[in-house]
Amino acid sequence: MYSFEYAAAFFLLGGALKDCVNVCVKYLNDIQLAIVVCRLYEGENGIILTSLLREVRAIDFFFPSYFKKKKNK
């Protein structure tokens, strides 16, 4: 069994915020966790947080059922 929570934690400890956020979104399917980690790590207007929110808005706009399907699997 894979432990993606540990992977995200070790990326964060190593200073690789972008990789941590990618693990949270792609493997844990937890966008809220990715947003919280970004806001705690780099503040309210961070670069990675801004790109994450743009990506989420684009996916929600073009594929509204994308995350609903992934959570049900």
C-alpha cells in the first residue's frame, strides 16, 4: 500500500512545496489540503497557491464533474 500522506509530508520537509501540492491533488484527491498547505507555507498570495487556484477553476469550469468522479472511485 502506498502512503501518499508521508510522501506529501517529506516533500514539504524538503522544501518542495509544488511536489507536495501535486501529491495532495493527484493522489490524495484533496484540494482543500493542498490549499491549506500552500497558505500556511507561502502565505495568502503565493505563486503556487495562485497557480493551483487557477488550475482548479479551469477544471471546474471545463469539467464540472471531474473531481466528483475521482472521489467516488
